[in-house]
Amino acid sequence: MLRSSQLQGEEFINEVSTLGSIHHRNIVRLIGYCSEESKKALVYEYMPKGLLDKHIFRENSTPSHFSWYKIKEIALGVAQGINYLHRECEMRILHFDIKPHNILLDYNFVPKIADFGLAKLYPRDFSMVSLSIARGTAGYIAPELLSRNFGGISDKADVYSYGMLLLEMAGGRRNWSPELENRSQQYYPSWMYDQLLKCQDQEINLHIDEIEAKLCKVGLWCIQMKPSDRPSMNQVVEMLEGDSLGDGLQMPPSPFFSTSATNYLRSSEFGSIPMSMIFELHEDESLNGDVNDHLI
């Protein structure tokens, strides 16, 4: 069910019409819809294996039942689905809420992108888009959606969210784990970046699976702070499809907050933005309103 504030009247019909015309292996299929007064509903195909986040997050250090090849296969499928939305649809579709909770799995664990409640449609020749409100879920929101100091809003916002998803798939844990006693391990992307650097040091005996290293490097490229430093989803697909494993991909520069980057956020037009807006994950909390409404 959709809240009446999400999609209104003609816009709802237009969105349903557009989603109904999407046919891709990695996009959940829209079967039908219902619109009665303020109540609206979209009906999608049934996905027997459920949500991706139910499969990738390991509890109590329990190993994932997915092999590294299966994780890579799922990651590639999601990337191909996003690339289709960005490049191959009649209208460019920006999802704005890519996260494990919005990826469904069919009987064969083929991933399907779902939940287009925050998506926006734009002409294909638009390189930048205009938004008056923040969209997304804390922990996956691209920095430029919170502060224009980082750059304009484009399809690179979805790339950032995908990068966070990819790192979570590789690590089997959420990107931010405040319950960990070791503060250096609380923010997983930062910890993994340090691990990859150690792997390049010949004097340190540290092994990371080659596919895991590849997924992490691609993910770290995707979460670069500036949109212009991130690859397009087409380039992400090429990197994942390529024969090069972890050692064959260039190590990305550190994508994490420096003092100057933190100052950018704190001096932004939105005022003081708490780090939890980007680092903490609230699984069911999506932002679809003025950023100031969500400030502590």
C-alpha cells in the first residue's frame, strides 16, 4: 500500500504506466494496481525467497550460505537492473532507495529491484536533476542529497547507494554497527578499506578472498564522496563482468570523511547534519521530506 502523500492522481497513473512498461530480468514485474480515493496499491510478482537482507547479514558470525560466486552473481544482477533504469528505459528512472530491503529474490535467487515509491522519472537527456526534498534511507543516502557542496544530483546517487549495498553483501554485515566495541570496526566500509590497504602491504600476512576484494573495491569506487568520482552503473557492470579479480582492480582513493568534508556538511545550507544521517541504518526509515525535518 502507498501513502496518499507519495503518489497523487495523475502522477500515480503515469508512474504505474511507466513501471508497467518495464521488462527486465532484474526488475520486479508489476502485475496490477488499485487506486481508490486516498488508498493506492501496487501488486508485484511473488518472490518466494524474500528480501535480500534476510540472506546476506550474518548473525553471531554465522557464515553466509551463499558462495562468493553466488554473491557476485546477485550483485551483478542488481547492477544490471539499475543500469537498465538509468540507460535503457524510455525515461531515465532514478530509484533513490537502493538497499538490501528493496531487493527481492525469486526461486533461483535471481535479484529483482523493487519498491519504486521514491523513484523519479526524467528525460534521458537530463544529466542533472532537481529535488526539493531528500530521498532515501539513512545509511545509503548519497552526500549530495544532503548538501549541494558535494555536487549536483544525478544517477550517481543510485551508484552511491548501490556501493553501500555491495559492501554489505561482501561483508555480511550492515555498513554501520554501533554495538561493536572496537570503534575502528563500527563503520564497515572504512574498516574494509583499511584491510585492503593491508593486503597490499607485502609485510602483512592478511588474506581476503579475491571475489570479496573485487566486490569491496567496486563498492568503494561507488561511494566516493564526489559524484564525478564515481563510476556510472554501466562501468560498474563492466567491472563486475570483467575477468580481473581483486588484485586486477585499481585501489580506489579513500572515500571517507576528511575534516574538510565534515566541515562541508556542518556549514551546508541545511545547517548541522549529524553523521548518523549517513552512517546509521534505520531499516524501515526512508527520508522523503525536508532534510531539516530529520535533524536531531
